[in-house]
Amino acid sequence: MQELGMYWFVPKSGVPNLGDEFGRIVLEEIVGVSVVKKGLFSCDAISVGSILGWGWEKGGFKNRVTPLSVLGSGLMHPNLHLNP
């Protein structure tokens, strides 16, 4: 089985958010990919709601040398441009 390093947000409360868990669930249960939790800036893929904009603003994606796959996305700021 293929293994994929993926990031999704887990609140401090530990109560999962369906939007953030959705990508992992789809990949594991429907596609059959083994998903391993990784850090936001060291993952192969992210399953996100609004975190995409936050990660870009922090600068963690600018120095990537490998592709980043995004499953779902929402941006907190409608004027955010994700151009390098």
C-alpha cells in the first residue's frame, strides 16, 4: 500500500473538524492510500479548510523543492494571492 505524508489540523480540544479530516478519510477509506500525519511544512499533501492561506503567509511553502498536493482549500483572506 502506498504511504503519503499528510498534514491536517487537529484542534487543541482534540475534537476533529470534518473539513480538516475529510482528505485523510477519503484517501484511506476510498482510495486505499496509507496516510501518515506530518508537519505542515514537511508533508507531501495537505487536507485543509482555511489553513492554506496561513501556511503561505508564514512562508513555509516558498522553499519547497517537491510538489505539494492540496485536497480542499479555503482561504481566510479573500485578497490573498498565492503566487511565488
